[in-house]
Amino acid sequence: MLALLNFHPVSSEETSEGGQDMDSAIALLLQYNFELGGYTIDDLRRLWSRYDTVWVQWAIIECLFQGRYKAISVLHLLDFWERKGRANCHYTKDFERLMCGDLAEVEVSPMKASPEASRPALPELTAPDSPFLTRLQKMCDRYQWANTCG
């Protein structure tokens, strides 16, 4: 599924109500341990505040889809979409649902400089009868074990 969405700069009214959406975007960033590249969460909020918070979420999901786990990649993608005048998402709704499923459990701390300090648990996958999900769960378990056992 390819979604093309027109550019929508953020107005001052949207900034106040978009705070919760930005928290969801930051939670997604932390959930998947994006490399922050020396930026703090507050720095990223300021950098991304000029964009619609929905675009920020889409850009983070698109970076996940492309395997680009860096905050700077999100900014580059947002800048590219702004120049084009539209968002260009390549992921499917199923991918989005899989990636965003457990965001309510992620705590967003405005002073957190790096996700390495306290890694959130990887989401538990359902439907173990699915060969794909079973294999993905095993990969997640190995990843989590490797990162905790060092």
C-alpha cells in the first residue's frame, strides 16, 4: 500500500492538541531503540515541532519499515516529504498495527537522552500458530537476550 498525503504544516492551535500525538511518536522512537545521535528527546520535539505530529509518527514508522533506526533519518524523511509537498508511506496498515501495538506501555521521559539506559521490553506477539509470527517472536527473544546478556 502506498499512501500519498498532502503536506500539512502545523498551526499554533494544533501544536497544543498535538502534544499527545507527539508523545506517541516519541514512545515509538523509544520502543524500537532508535539511535538519537546525541539529541535529547526535548531536542527532537523542538526539531519536529514544525511538522504535523501525524507526519512525525508516519515518518518514524516509515523509517522502521526501511530499517533506518536513527532519529536523524526521521528528520531527513520529514524534510524530503515537506519539499515534495506530501508524505509517501510504503508500509501497510498491518505493519503499522504490528509496530504500534504496545505503545501505551512505553513511558516517555522528556529528559531521557538515550534509550540504552532503560530498554523497554519487546512486544509480545499473538497468534503463535502463524509461522511468521512464531519466527519473529524467536528473533525478538534472541535479540532481547543478546542485549541483556551482553
